[in-house]
Amino acid sequence: MSRIAEVLRVSRSNLYERQRGEAKSRGPYVKAADEALLPLIRRVVSERPTYGYRRITALVNRELVQNGRAPANHKRIYRIMKRHGLLLQRHTADRPGRVHDGKIMVMASNLRWCSDALEFTCWNGEVVRLAFIIDAFDREIIAFVAVTGAGISGSDVRDMMLEAVEKRFGTTRAPHAIEHLSDNGSPYTAKDTRDFAAALNLTPCFTPVQSPESNGMSEAFVKTFKRDYARVKPLPDAQTVLRFIPGWIDDYNEIHPHSALKMRSPREFIRARTQ
């Protein structure tokens, strides 16, 4: 018994108690201040019901730091959420493999912009369609257009491109060439759109056919927008939703934590890099 205890680096009394079945379980670990954190965690979860524990941790820590308190470890937040049934249900569905050519993320802002469109149905049956441009580095939604009663047109895409250039550079032409990655939809591949992009100093790039993962940055935002906004917010009718969308986009840019940005929102990340 002594030799075993020495190899395992435990006390002989502990081994003896285990052998006789007398060792007592310590039970779940509970920290004294856990209960003080629970109301804050519950409030954030109720406001962001689609967020996992890591994003909840990021938002909880933002508020703790703003109030002069020490941030909490993500393992502690996980433990509290698990004990109180606040964790998301694990997703276990299989996904079919798809072609993915090349890397999408770049090493600085304004080198590659990605664009895509999505649609969702309001409670009264009206359909809202949204197109957007997202920076492949800082993840900010630079420009967007939302319509109802029709599809996204080439004119909508061109207006969105111009708005993106004006917002980022304060002029009507980018100071250097920027890749503009999209799918092969007609609003993007139209000659007028490609010519307009060239005038803005944007270089149109298109994903391989049947390979949406090649525009994974846009696909990720589509998933986020539908999960965190369209599926949990009120959608009574198209006109009401069109008024909501600017606020949702602003919330995403200012609040939504990204793991690739060290759990900062896009604009938090941009401000940190420019300071």
C-alpha cells in the first residue's frame, strides 16, 4: 500500500478509505460568490437566449469591468450555467462535406470584403430580403440593404458597394484595390455591377459553384443573424421589421462577441487597434 501511495502521490489514509468504501464524495464545487453572479448571468441569458456560455462570459465580464469588479473565468460561468440549466442544447447534426477553396480571413481590414444575401418570413407571410457587406478581418457589417416585395437587385448591390466605400474611406473610390467576394448571383455578376465595382477600386471575386463555404465569412453572419435576431425578435410584418433591422445590425457591430476577435465585438476590435 505504501509503494502504491508513493507512486500515485496520495496519502495512504486516502487509499485505505477508498479500499474500504469510506471515502466521501466532495460533491460539486461551489464558490462563495457564485450566487452573486447568478442574477447577472440570468439577465444576460434572457436578453441573449441564443448565446453559448463563452459569449455570455464575454458580456458578463464587460459589465463587471465597467462596474469596477474583477472579471469571471469562463469555466466558472459554465459551471454556474450548467448547475442552473442555462446552457444551450448541444447541436449534434451531421453536415455534408462541401468544397472549400482557399482562406477567407485576411491580416488587416479593408483587404477583402465579403457579401451575401438572406431572406426570412414575417408572421403575416411577408418576406424580407437582406444583403450586406462584411469585412473579412474585423467582421464589421459595413453596409447593408433590406427590401420587401422584391428580390435584391443589381442597383441595390451597387448602392451598397458605394455606401461601404464612403463609410470606410470618406470618398467615392477606395485608395487601394479591395477584393469583393460574393456568390454567383445575378446582382453581383451583372456587367453593370462589375464595372461599377471597378470604378470604386473593388475587385469582384466569385465563389466556386455549389461551394458556399468558400464565402464562409458571409455564411457565418447569415447564421448569426437568423439565430440571434430573426428567430428570437418580433416579426409582425415587413414594414415593422425593416425599421428594426438597422438596430439589429448596430447591435451586432457593437455588442456581438466573436471568438476570432478575442470575444470582442467588431467595433470594439476596431477601436482597440486604432488606439
